Amino acid sequence: MEIKLSNLTEINGLTKPTGTSALGMKLALSSGKMKPSEVLEECIANIDLYEEHLGAWAYINIDGAREVARELDNKKPSGALFGIPFAIKDNIDTFDMLTEYGTDIYLGYQPGRDAACVAGMRSSNGVALGKTICTEFAHRHPGKTANPWNIEHTPGGSSSGSAAAVASGMVPIAIGTQTTGSVIRPAAYCGVIGYKPTYGDFNISGVLANTPSFDTLGFFTNCVDDLVLIRKALLDESIPEIKKLSLKGARVAIAAKPYWEEACASSQQMIEEAAKVLKDAGADVFALEDQGVFENLSEWNIEVSGYEFARTLAHERRLAFNKLSKILRDGRMADGFRVAFSSYQAAKKNLELLRIKFDGVLNEIDFIICPSAQSAAPKGLDSTGSADFNMAWTSLHCPVISLPVALEKNTGLPLGLQVVGARNSDDRLIKFAEAVFKCLTS
């Protein structure tokens, strides 16, 4: 296995485009080389080519997007996302597009307002192109989306359509959400960059709740720099630009726990080779000493996520129980009803104590690396894969970026490398992720 990713492949005999970055589009728009309407038409052309095979979209608002783009054609570029088309996971409310939460229960449902993240990206002059497929209530029952690298394989979930849309050049940016591994895993499976921020960084008003103690927004791009544009659009202009960062002297920990033995041979080799490359670049690479943080993490995660998710869907459970999938009823929802409130309270307290403890561990570390998933995307569309490699970082509220840096030996499908940072260090982590990405793919 070579640590180098080519994101050219074929979809039913059609060559998949090299993913376009929002930053590249922004530079073309700022210089006058392209107009917003021209950028949009490139995305629409890729939708025309690939959507039939991928099924990434729940709703496409081409007419509305064209109207916005034509208006922007006559304006001076302003806003972090000026003229940049973006997609929105279908568990996120939009006032002008259907929002069906990945379930027939809400077919035709039209919210009255945009979620805060959608309104923020529109306010930054981004162009909302449509809603992408997600699993049922962002849980595990999959939708229709297939993997752009091989349509017989899962794209991951629950942000399935968002990852596939970016991977196939339909949009340069897509919004997702993560409660366990719903951004990082599909990013890895589809060979794009995935970003799960520090818990609480982004306002999630208008996003359907799953497990409020863990729910975060997440984003898919083809370029690490695009994460800065997103943070500027949704946070504020104080977000720093990426400046070249040397890896010399960087303190890099390899996480061999809690699931290293479950990683496939190619994923383990990816980390071993990445460690060697980073050492050659001057980084200090060593095994992560977790100080026992991972010992009961999974148990407490299950108690909290089950208890909250079962009550999030109280309305649907009461009025449409038979319309819920078996995997939802028998999975996280059933888990939740086996947990007493006192146990839930204790698990929440224990998790916060672990976060504080892990903050101390990360005081001596610049970033952690580990696989984004056990393997490349599994074959079949009836499952979205396992989130085991993501659970710990989501539970600990850490920011994570998945980088597409390798291909699995047997399948030729992409593998992702997770770069994990300390809570509230997202801007610093983005700089390190950019340096790592360049180091491993140049």
C-alpha cells in the first residue's frame, strides 16, 4: 500500500471528477474568471452525470439555486462562501426545501425556517443546492445512496449523501451531522475530507436532535483550507487563515486503543507508514498513553446515547412506532429504555470527568492519529459500517479531521486517517491536518 490517494475512479464506466475545492472556486470568483452561475452549472453537470448511479440527493433545488447564483453574478464578491454551492443533510431544516429526516413518516414535510447553519451559510452568500440523503433519523437504517468509488459498496452513514455528493464533484461543500461516527466514517469511505468540530462550536438550532450530549454539525470538503471558509461563515471573521506549519518537533501520538486489533491490515499499515513519514518530517511520534480514559468509555456512551435518543423520538414512538425500522426500535432506542435515569446521570458525570482527564493527556500532545474506520467501505448497501473508531473522540468532545491518504490493498477503495486534537483547539488542528495531508500525499 502506498500512502497516496488518487480521487479519480469510475462510476458505471464514467470517470469521476477530481474533487473541486471551495477555495479554488472562491479564487476564480474573486478574480472574475468565473461567475457564480458558471460555478453552479459545473456542479449541476456532475449531478446530471452521477446522481442516477449514486442517489445522493433527497431534494435538489436547481431553479432556486440558479436564481440565487444569477443575483450574485451582479454583485461584488463578499462573504466567506460567496457563490459556493453547498448541500445540506436531510435532518437539517430548510425553509424553502423539504426536510424528511430520512423517513417516510415525514414525506413532504416543509419546515418554516432554516436551521442556523443553513441561514449562516446563505448569509455568507453560499448557494444552497439541495438536501442530501441521510439514514433514518440519522441512526443506522440506510437510504438509497451508493459509494462513488464503487456503487456496490456503502458510502457510510448517517451523512451518506453529503459525503457522496462531495466525492463526486456535485458540490464542493456539504453539511452533515455526527452523533457517533456519522461524518468521519462516510468521509473515509468516500475518499473526502471530513471534519467533526469540538462539541458546541457550532449552533445546532434547526438540526433534528439525536443524542443532544454528543450531536454536532460536521462538514465534507475536498480541501482542508475549505474548513476555514466554513468556520468564517458560521462563526466569525476572526477565524485565522491556514499558515504553513512545520511538523518538525510536533508531538504526535498513535492511538492503539480502544479498537486497534479490529483494524484491517491495510488500515494498520497506513498508520505505520504515516508514522514513519511524519518521523522523517521531524515529528516526535509515540504511542498514546490514555491513562485509563478508554476503559469504560463505550459503556457510558451507550447509556447516554440510548437514553437520550429513545426520548428524542418520543413523538414518533408514540404515533408511528410501526413505521420505524427494526434496527432503530431494537438498537439505540431499545438500549435507552434499559437505562435508569440515575444510571444516565452517572454516565454523563463520568464522561465529563473523562473529558477533563483527557484534556490533561492532550496537554502533552499536538495531535493523535488513528484509522478513521476499521477498513475501507464494506460491500453492500444494507449497512453503513461500524462507528467504533469514532465513538471515543465523539464522546470526549474532541475535534477530528479525516484525511483521505491511502487505498486499501484488495479493493482499491479509500482509507481515512483521523487527526484528533484537544477540545477547543480546532483552528490549530486544522493547521496540523493541512501539514499532515501535504506530508502524506505529496
